[in-house]
Amino acid sequence: MMEKTDAEQTSGHACCSGTCGAPTAGRRSFIKATGLSATLLAAGRTNVMAGPFSQADFEKIVPSDKKLGKEWIAGLYARGNPLSATGEDLKYIGMPINGICTGQVYLGGDGKLWHWNLDASRDQKNKGSGPRFLDPDVAHSPMSQGFALQVGGKAFALDRNGFENVTFTNQYPMATVDYADGACPVSVRLQAYTPFIPLNRDDSSYPVVVMRYTIGNPSDREQEVAIAGWIENFSNANSGKHAAGTKHCVYRELDGISTVECSARFDGPGGDPEKVVFADFEGGTYGDWTVEGAAFGTKPSTGPDAAGVQKLSGMQGNGLANTWTGSDELQGKLISPAFLIEKPFINFLIGGGAHPKQLTASLWVDGKIVRSATGKKSDAMQWVSWNVTAWQGKQAHFEILDASSGGWGHIDVDQIEFSNRPPAGTASNRLEKAADFGSIALGVLGDERPELGDVARR
């Protein structure tokens, strides 16, 4: 609650809705108007209070034993009965199974892990609006992960798709999932939990999910079974789309556990000796580029204006495309000749105003803009790196647009290169600095060496 200043109380009116039409006094004015001063309040303090009271007076109102039965009190300490769900009710189950402050992971009703909100940079807000019980989330996952059972050469996914009868039983922070199917000669029970000890923060903050599977054989025949687990390398899932990195999965044997650890790393020092310079704007002409409007002039700029108004820096060589002509009034467009995208990255320097629609350097493929960049209200030019792997083998062209005449209404572009990786020192090659950098591991407790699938050898 905010209190107005004395000046606001004397010169303005407070109104609850803006349409009430009647002024209301400030807090201090109200006290003065009612004749209640601090002195009167202090003097009358002993008279306005009821009492004094004795213990007997309170006994007449609320008995000390609250008249609560012994059975009712005992129920407060009794362990609750677990709740079970099956069928269609399974799809709405999401039991938190992550350690404290380790990201949000849910255990689904069929034993699959979902949500995986581990990256603060990603928009993973709940869908919809209004009361959540009207539109609850259902299991969804940004990555591939799960477990499967193999019996006699036949595979059964350990979820609703693999077993006809699945029952989820909740005893938070643990849960039990039972799997049974007429086509499967064995039954499976999953006990899932994360280490959680009330009042013990450290031991409850491990980023670990334990999945313990127990196989039951109700038949009188021996069954040869195996359980396999898989997990997608989720490191840098978002930031890695525009970086020259490689995902790695490494098998490690530790004390009492065998793991496959998944992560990502940047490849190479950043420079590319095989890069191709597409345009450096040296030589005094635009060459095969098409010039529209007056902003770019008839030839490349050769640096800052003579008056030194533009604080241009970071350019390479002498020439660049620069629409600062002493003012921001002029507009225009510079269009490159068509080229074949052969390398996975296009890198270039950019500066000037920040307007994603009016001041842009853009890549066009099949008549559409597929990549675009703008400046940062600075003429200190910086590298931009585009991952164009998705369009390798296609024809494209580059456009530089100045459609602004306001403040900072100019753009600077230089040194357009086709490369195998981003340039050294750019954010694109600092995978470890990204919000979605990290590692995720799939492990097996025990000393037995597991069989490794293809995912573990990548």
C-alpha cells in the first residue's frame, strides 16, 4: 500500500475507480478530520481495550482440549493411504521428481519423464489461461527419452503404448507404476523417486531421478529379459542451433555405477582457414550488387565521415556498406547476386541502428527471409554468425536494407564470409556460456557392464 506525500494530499484527489466523482482525504487528513491525534490515541489506549482476562474466562470460550476426540487427533499422525490411477486418468498425472532448485521434471502416470524445464532461456510456460483445472497440461517432452523391455526377442515400451494395463500409485516423494499386458509373459514394477529428506536441503538438492525396475515372472517358464534406456543429448538444444559445436556422449565407469554422459562442446579455435570471402566492399565498387535508393550511394563507403560524427570501428580493410552520409535521412537497399549455400555458416560484421524491420541484413531463400540481423545502436561493428545448414545446396541472396530516416536510421555491413564455423570470439562459439549448456547422464547402478547402443557411441 502506498501513502501519498503531503503535497499530493493537499493538491490532488484520490479516487477508487476514477469515476466516483468525490474526492477522498489522505490518511493524515483523515486522522486530523476525525479529531484523532497521537496524543488522544495514547491517552485513551487503556480505556478502549477490553479486560483484564483470567484463564477461566478463556476456558468458557474455547476448552483447552478443543473437545477433539482421540481418534481424530491420531488421524493427524497416521500415514495416508496411497492413491492409484489407471486408464485415461494417467495422462493428467505429473508428479515433481526433481531435486530442489534443479529444474522441473515430472513423472507421468505411465512412468515416462516429461516437461524437462531445465533451461531458463526457453519459453516453457504452461499453456492456456485461467484456472488450471479447466485446461490441465498433459505429458509432453522436448526430447526423446524412455525405457523398454525385451522379452524373448519382442520389445515392449515401458509406457501406455507398450502395455495395456498401467497403474500409477502415488506415495510422494515416491511413486509406483505397475505394467501388465496379456501379450507380455512378465510383469514390471517401476519405483521412481528423487532423494528427498525433509529439512535436509543439501541431500534433497541432487539433480537425480532414480528409476528402479523389478520384473516378475508369473509363469512356470524361464524368460530371458532385458531393459534398455535411452536419452537424447539435450545440451545446448536451443543455442546450439546457431553454433559450430558437436554433441558428445561418453561412457564412464565409476564406483558402483556405469553412465553415458551427454554434453556439447565447441569445435576448433574459431578461425576457419577455408573460409570464402563473399563481399568485403574493397576495390571502390559494389561489383555485381544491385543498388536501390540513395542511402548506399554509388560505391562503398571508406570509413567514418570526415567530421568524425560517426564513431565507426571494427570494420576490416577500407571499404564497407554504410548508409550514414552525414545524416540518417536517405533510404535504400543493397542486393547481392545469387549464390549457392555450400558451407554451414555465414558470418559478417554489422553496426548501426537497431530496427528489426527497417534496418536489416537478411538472407533470402526461395523468396523468403530465413535469417535476419540488425544493429545495436552502435557503430562499433560486431560479428554475426548464421547457421545455414538447413539450406545447404540451395540458391540464396543477401540484402541490406535501410528504410529508416529517424535517429540511428543507418546500417553498417562489412566482411561477409562463408565458413565452416563462427568467427573466433563470438557468442556463437561459447556453448558453455549459454543458458541451456550442461550435461545429462543415463546410468546403471551395479558393477555389471551394460551393452551400449549407437546413441552412446556418438
